[in-house]
Amino acid sequence: MTAAGPGSRRSANRRWLRLTAIVAEREIRQRVRSRAFAVSTIVLLLVVAAGVTIPAIVAHNAKPQRVGIVGGQAAAMTEIVTEAGHLTGTAVTVVREPSVAAAGAALRSGRLDVVLVDDREVVVKQVSVTGSGGSGGGLPAAIADVAGLSRLLGQLPPGASARGVTLPVRGLTPPAAGLSRRLTGLFTVVLVWILISAYGSQIAMGVGEEKANRIVEVILASVRPIQLLVGKVAGIGILALAQAALMVATFLGLGAAVGSSLVHGAAPGIVITGAVFLVLGYAFYCTAFAAAGSLVSRQSDVGTVILPVQIPLIIAYALSYTVIYANGANAFYHVLGFLPPTAPVAMPVLYAAGDVPAWQAAVSAALVAVGTVWMARTAATIYGRSILRTGSRVRLRQVLARDAGG
Amino acid sequence: MTATPATAGPEVASREVSLELIGLTRRFGSVVALDGLTFSVPPGEVFGFLGPNGAGKTTAMRAIFGVVALEAGQVRWRGRPVTEEDRHRFGYMPEERGLYPSMQILDQLEYLGRLHDMTAPAARAAARGWIGRLGLAGRESAKLEALSHGNQQRVQLAAALMHDPELLVLDEPFAGLDPGGVDDMTAILAERARAGVTVLFSSHQLDLVEHVCEAVAIIHRGRVVAQGAVAGLERGARSRLAVRVAGDPAGGWARRLDPRVATVERVDADGTVLLVLAPDADSQRVLDAARAAGAVEHFSFATRRLSEVFREVTGEDA
């Protein structure tokens, strides 16, 4: 319709962006001002803060650790264990065990938490890879340090350096690959899930509101449906990301401050994977939620139409707990990790649990990106065709069956 | 339903036009909403758009803004097809009112102004101006839902006027307004038209339309069935006379008139005879005949009410 010179096209593009930005700005401004936003931000931050600090506090006030001692001088070994307890802030109870075998049996049955074998080694049920995530926090390592040092002190002249004298810490069962990694993965998944479903339903509600109140007719007299759609999901998306960033910053900051084992597990790879899939997941779902919202004629119907959109997310989210708490994922969950609707939740879990290498996460991300393009196109079509339709709820089949002239 | 639109005189064609709807066609399933709808609106005039429910008025107005797709036809503005830039300079008040219920009215108007290419400060200033003009001063930070129905309507009008549009399209702007609101609306529409704005509005309140509009188009089943200046439509294609002769309540004198001069359309209860003058006939011959029959108590050219015209061309009550 307009003259097709490059200059006019550029100015048309600028205008397109400017109007879209105005729509996005309204979304942000209206939400930031609302009490609901302030309350939800505070509640989410409190949940994150509690999630980080409470385990750390609980670990510090852990139930008294039962430490078995085998062989050697009981008095000296009791002193070592008590000292290590002081160092780590853990209450300890010392139990004399007749033999290494008996102590091992006690460890397995859970009657003991740590065993110090004479001057030779420290035995625990399972060694933590990160050194501090295992049972009793840093107690086994502290006992190993103190015992090693005290053995050396008897032999060295004053002032000599005492390095590398720690006793070996042996686990009875193979180490579990990073429980803390898994917990960080869980944190990521909860974040992805909360943000996508919370902000997704906000998108659907917002679209439903605009349609039910017929304001779309006023707005669409000056902007195109696609601008309204893009402005809305971009505005809400920026808020979602800001809230996510705040939560991650709280997680990392508070975690570092209280020395949470969750944060030690927050390998950059997991955080990056989580961030990538959060953005991709939002991008994939936001347009679908908007399309769902455009089908209703009353705002109260929004809940019904968004349920089908949420189902893949719900499935992946529910199953992610089994992956995190059991060791490893089954084949079905692996498949979910590569399907665009479920990957945003499933892939960060798989990656955090160490079940997939980085390149597979990248492949999955690429698949989601492709799926997002397809979803955005489909959703924009549905939205454009149904946003101005009044009367009863628009059926999806009706909308898709119509030719482009509609 | 008349097949050919009744137009009132050749002056329509010679007038300058700003908005033209040409052959607009749109079906919704088996329902024909627009059936080759064609009419034009001159600038600086308040133009009424009339028709029974379901005649296609709202669809035609939506078509002007491109919010409904057309199967055929074209909307033209100032002699060329309407563009998106043009539409940014149009103001629209849809039939189903719609604004954000929980948004403050000043913010809301500013937002809508910016969507019509205004800068934020200009939009804010205009919003304050219209809020004051429409008697809502002091309510700037009120949420829309906190206002009465009539005041929400005023905000809706302000939304259409914010960016000083060149074309104002109002779908049933008088619906739900109290008399004070009707007066404000009428004054604003007239003022805008005087400022050179093209004003198109639809209404069912024909008495009001008669009073507010210079010209109208009446549509029925998606087609224009009558259009032109209000005065011309009310006069009709042929002149009519209302004559009352004392002592002849049945109007017997009139029935004796030569049909080449005038024919009786009806006789009212008070004896007033409504006559349709034959083309080129001299009204004074009717007066002569009346005076010959008795004392003439009343003699005038009769006009029809717009509602009568409406009923005639649509076959329906207004």
C-alpha cells in the first residue's frame, strides 16, 4: 500500500516496532503497578530464600552425628572427633566399635554416620562428589583433616608446614553423581514451570480480557493483530525474565552467604541450560497461551482453554521428580527431553542429572527453537482469526479450517 | 425493498467527498452482511448512517478500519484506497464499547493516543483536555470500572477524539446517554464537523439524527436504499401538500381533484388531507380548488419525518 522504497520500508519497520513497544510498555507498566505483581514477587523470593537457607540452617543444626572409632587410643581419637565437630558446628557422639567390619555394618544400617579407623582412614556410607553435600555436611572431611594433622604433629618440629596430611575418606557405596546438581536442576525446573504457567496464564487472561471487553476493536483500528500479540508476549516476557533473574540472583547470593550446598552444585552449565530453556520455553508457550485466550468470549472461560496448552508441561514437570530423586531417567523421559512442548522442562532435568551430554541439550534447544517458530506462526493465525469473533467460544477447528481470506 | 437507491438531487454527486465505500461485500456463513454497499461522505458534515438491526452498519464501520475482511469492494479516503497511515488519523467508537476496566482513565487515553502516533506528552495533554471538556476533571486517576455507565461512554468518546482525527466513525454514540450527554455529544460532533472533520455515525434514534445530521444513508440488508440530504429525503421525490378545509372532515373536495394535478395520499382525523403533487403541477391550482370548497384553515408543503422515510425504504419500524 505504501511506496516501496527502502527508506519508507525502514520507516515502516520502525513504526511497526514503535507501536509494538508501546503495547509491550503498557503490559509491563500495568503489571508492575499492580499489587498482585508485588505480592507474587515477594512470595517467590521468600520461597527461594527459604529453599536456600533452611536446608543450610538445618545442616548446621544437624542431629548429633554418631561417629564410630576403631582401634588406636580411644581418648585421642575422641578428642579428634570432638574437635572436628567443633570446627563444623556439628554435635558428635563417639561410639567405640570393635572392628572395621562391625563399624561398616553399623554405617550401612545407619547406626553410625562416620567411622574413624585409627590413623588410617575415615569411612562414610557414601562419598559426596562435591565434598560437602553428603551426610553430616563437612564432618567426615574435618575428621580426616584433624586426624591427619594430629598424627603429623606428633612427629614434626614446631613451625613445620602441615600440608597434604589429610586421611583418605572412603565411601562404602559408589558416590551419587551430584545430588546437589540434581537439586539445582530441580530449582531450575520449578522456576521454568512456575514462570511459564504463571505468565502464560497471564497472557491468556490478558488476551481474553481484551477480547471480552471488546477493546481489541479500538486497538486493532490502529495496530495489527500481530503487533498486539507480539507486544503483549514481549512485555510479559520481559517481566518474567526480570523476575527469574531476581530469583536466580537471590538463589546464588543467599546460597553463597549461607554456604548452601545447593549453590556449590550450581555448575555454570546447569544455570546456562536452565536460562536457555526458560527463554525457549516461554517463547514456545507464550503465543500458544495467547491463541488459547483469543478463543474465549468471556474471561471466565480462559481456564478451560489453557488447560490443553498446559498438559505437556504438567506431564514433564510431574515426571521430573522421579528423575531427580531416582537415579537416572527412563527412555520415555529422554524422549520428552527432545519434544519441543516438553523439552523446556525435561531437558534441564536430564542435563542437571547428568543423563545427557551438552551436545544433546543443544540439539534439543535447536528443536525447541524450530518448534517455537512453527508455534508462533500457527498461534498468530489462530489469534488473528479469532480475536475479533464475538458470540460463542470459537472452536479451534473452525478457525484453522477457514481460508486465509477470512 | 427498493432496488435502486433513492438519491436526493444531483448536488450529492457534485459535492466533494472524503470517505467512499464502494461495493463492499461480506458474508458471514449464509448471512449477507454487506451486499455491494456503496455510499460516500463529504467532509465537514455530520453524516448519519441508518438501518434496521442487522442491516450491516457495524460491519461497514469495521470495514473502514480494516478489522473485518472484505470479499469485495474498497474503502477510499480522499480519492485513494485507505492505508494504515490514514487509519491512524481516524477515530473510532465501536458499538460494543471497550476499554480496559482496571486501567486509570488518563493512562488509558494516553495509551490510545500513542497508538495513534502521538508522543507521550502530547497524548497526556490531549487526554487531560478531553477529560476536562467532558466533565470528568478530577477523575483522571479513577479506574474506568469505577465510573458510571454514562461517564464510561464519555471516556470512550474521548478515546476516539484524542488524536484529533480527520475522520470520526461512531457506532451508536447516543445509546445509553442521558439528555445532558446527548447535548454534549451533539455539540462535539457539530464542532468537529465545523472544524472540517468528516463525521459518520450510526443511530436508531431518528429524531436525533434529523436534528444532528445534514445528510444520511439508509441501508437495508447490506445495501443503500436511500441517501442524501436530510431535508431532501424528508421532502421526498415529489412535493406533498397538507390542506384542511373547514366543514369537510372527510376531505371530499380533494377526491374531486384532477389526478394530473394531485392525488390523495391520506386523510387525517382532523380533516387534513395529505396530497402528492403531480410532477410539474402547480400547487396554486390545489389552493384554488380548496378555496372553492370552503374556508381553507391550513395549507402547507408537507414533509415526512425521517422515521417515515426510514419505514418506507426498509419496510421496518425504526
